[in-house]
Amino acid sequence: MRVRPSSRNPASVLSALVKLLVRRLRQAWPDVRVIVCADSGFYRPQALRRFERWGVDYVIGLQKNSALLQRVALAELYLADAYKDSGIKQRLSGEFSYGAKTWGRERRVIARLEHYARGANPRFIVTSLTGDAELLYERLYCARGEAENRIKEAQLDLFGRRASCHKYQANQLRLLLAALAYTLMVQLRRLALQGTELAQACTATIRTRLLKIGGVIVRNTRRVRLFLASHHPL
């Protein structure tokens, strides 16, 4: 499950949503495993305690603080020296046990360190899962970001957030139309654009470079000519 923070206490919203989903899912599948993936905007100590009480695993981002940065200070210096010598971006993943004062106990924290032209870029997550630290960060936590890209694509590129009508049914129809447009765009990439430079392009790029193209067709007895605007990207 992947969710995005709202302006009203996102951790409380997340906890309430997880509680409802877990109850409903376990009515049908008592042994189902639920893993919550969320960024640091959803982090709250009480949320972690609730997930553990409900038997829900989690991978949640942690905001940087002096205690976390102190734990990785030596590794950061090593990466900075390695980047200075090679000029190549340096990355390192590791883990340690950490317990903030509000936690009540220590939990597993995974650190993903990176150093490149812009300097250091450390990231931290707290998780209840076991397994390789790098795989958990790259394949599970970072997959959250790809889900957010798809949400942004539907909201921004396909107008999925336009809900300004006075009636619920009208706004629901707008959302359904955006969902239909998203489905059509997915099929366009899968069926028509495979093997082209637009095969992995986002909706905004496809609209600009392929769909929203104004042109004029002039036909006479000898030939058919297609005129495109001078600012056409191709």
C-alpha cells in the first residue's frame, strides 16, 4: 500500500487507514501479511507502536537529525574522500540499532549514504523487516517513489485532481475520466511505443511530443504535404 501525506496529521490518517484495511483484509484472509511503505512525512512514534501491535510490518522514512548523522559521520568522510579521488558518485548502505527518546526501545534503521557533486545525501528508514539492508531500501522503499510518480502523472498530466464541481457525482465522473485516460496512456506505451524513445516517457512528454501537435495537411493532384509548427520538438 502506498499513500501520500495530507495537511492534517498524515501519520494519524495513515494509522486510521491501515487499521481499517487490516481489519477488512484479515476478515477474508486471516494470515495476510501487510507491509506499510511511507516517506518521512508519515513518521510518528505512535504509528510504529500501533503497527507492531496490529502485526503490521513497516518501512518508513526518517528525517535526518544530529543523532543519526553522528552514527554515519565516519562513513560520510570515507565517501567524500572516495569521490574526491575518483570523481564518481559514491554510494553505501548499512544498518544499525537506534532508539529515539520517544520510541521506548531500539529499532532497526537502514542508512543509504551518497556523495556526489552536490555533496552528501544521506537517507534513513526505520523498518520491522529483516533481510539485506540495500535490497530493502532499493527494491521496497524506493518503489514508493515510483508509485508517487504514477500518482503525479494522473493528477497533473491527466487532470485527475480537478474536483471543483458542486456535486459529488460530477467530481466522481471527472476522476473516472482521468483514470480512463491513464489506462489508455499505459496501453499506448505498451502496444504502440515499445522500442521507441517514448516507450518509458511520462504522459506529459507523450502529450507534448506526440498527441498535442498542430498541423496542416495540404493535398493536390501530385502529392500530400504535412506542415508542422516551427517549434515542433521533433
